[in-house]
Amino acid sequence: QVQLVESGGGLVEAGGSLRVSCAASGRTSSTYNMGWFRQAPGKEREFVAAVNWWNGHTNYADSVKGRFTILSDNAKKTVDLQMNSLKPEDTAVYYCAATRPYYKGTDYDPQNFDSWGQGTQVTVSS
């Protein structure tokens, strides 16, 4: 498995910006995709953004397109999520995740991710 440690997050007013970071270690050489998910109270975990660590291809949920940017550094094994124009509905626990070994697909269902960070809280006040 890949060990993932998140940092960042916190409280911000609506319209503000925040950045969450994820540092990966362990079985990173066989990991192709890294992603960010979020889970709000009473809701299911949902896909936010993903990046292919080797070719840089990115993918975003419609709800965050144009506001969030996923940034990866393959050499440092880090994946950040820059969040701009934040809305109260972005409030959630944000999780970093790594796909199962050698998975190259673009299906970002959580079942295709086998390593998860502990989560970091992002709260957007109105």
C-alpha cells in the first residue's frame, strides 16, 4: 500500500482560497493515479479531482471545475489541491487517495483506490 499524509485545510470564508497537501510514501512506483475525495456530514464520499502521476492528465468533478486545481510533483511524491472561490457547500473532510497497483484507468470510483489518507477538514463559512 501507499502511505498518505494530508496537511492543510482549515476554516475560510466563502470566496476565499485554501490549499490541502498530500505526501505519499511506500508503493508509489506502481501507482498511476492520485485523487482527492471529500465527504460532508450525512453524505457519501464523492470524487473531487485526480491526476495521473506519470502523464499529468487531470480530471475534475463538475462541481469544482474552474475553481479547484490538482497539482502533482512526481519527484517529491506530493499531490496538492488548490481550492479557490470556495463555497459553503465545499465544506467537508477531504481525503487523498491512491489507486490500486498498476491501475491506469480513468474510472475514479472509490473502489479503484486502495490507499487513503486520514482526511483533513475544510470548512467554508457563509
